[in-house]
Amino acid sequence: MAENASPRLGARKIYLKDASFESPGSPRVFLNTNLKPDIDLNINVSFQQIDEEARYFEVTLEVTTTATQDGANLFLAEIHQSGIFEINAEDDEHRNLIIQVACPNMLLPFAREELAGLVSKGGFPQLLINPINFEAIYRQKMAAAETGEGEESPTLQ
């Protein structure tokens, strides 16, 4: 019984599920020697249960980055970094907290590295993604769901 006293998380597999890079303005964009793009970052966390006992979940961290300058689209990069996680939690609240906070925190360094690689291979300056507070995002989403301002779903925006 003491074994189930606190929620537990185990990463079984972490993998790149999808990656995409587009540079619609190339090669002309590279003639501009003063590239200082505006970067838009969109993060989404999705998950699905993959066994009948509700112990194994696939969690996917989707990171989409769009770079624009002077109204021109420089690049669009998207990563879907996934993992299979074993989660032992007594209730749905703890399970959801683990899925939407702990799992994305484990996936973010992998997604960050893949995204930086895509952007640099595309010929653009290094892209660094700042740390993301998934717990704050989760708490905001739960507060919005309680007040009826948002709908409860398995994704975070």
C-alpha cells in the first residue's frame, strides 16, 4: 500500500513523432544581411491512453515556431516530440497534473534541441526556446474551466 502512496512517473520511450520545416521566402530571404525576425511560438500538449489499465500514456509536445520580418514569412518549423510514460496515480487529478506538467517538462529539452537543429540547418540564426512553466499553464487552464471561461480538454495552448 505504501507503494501507491504517491504518484509515480516512468518514461518508457521518448521519440520524435513528426518534424517539419518550411522556408517559403528562400532563397531571397538570405540576401537580407540584417535578419531580425519576429518569432511566434505556439505550444500544445496532447495525450492519449494506450492501454486498458490507464497506466501507459503517449504524451506529445507540439512546438510550432513562425518567424516573420517586415510582413514576410521567413520560416515555419514544427516539432511533435512524444513519449510513452507509465503513470501510477491514485486519482485523475494527480494523473492529469503528471501528464500535462511533468511529461512536457521531460519532453521539452528534446523538442528544443530538434527545433534548434531544424532552424540552423535551414540557414537561419540559432533559435533558443526559453523555459516554459507548464504548471502555470495547467493551473490557468483549470481555473478557466472552473469559471466557465474555457472548455476542459486534454490540450494546452
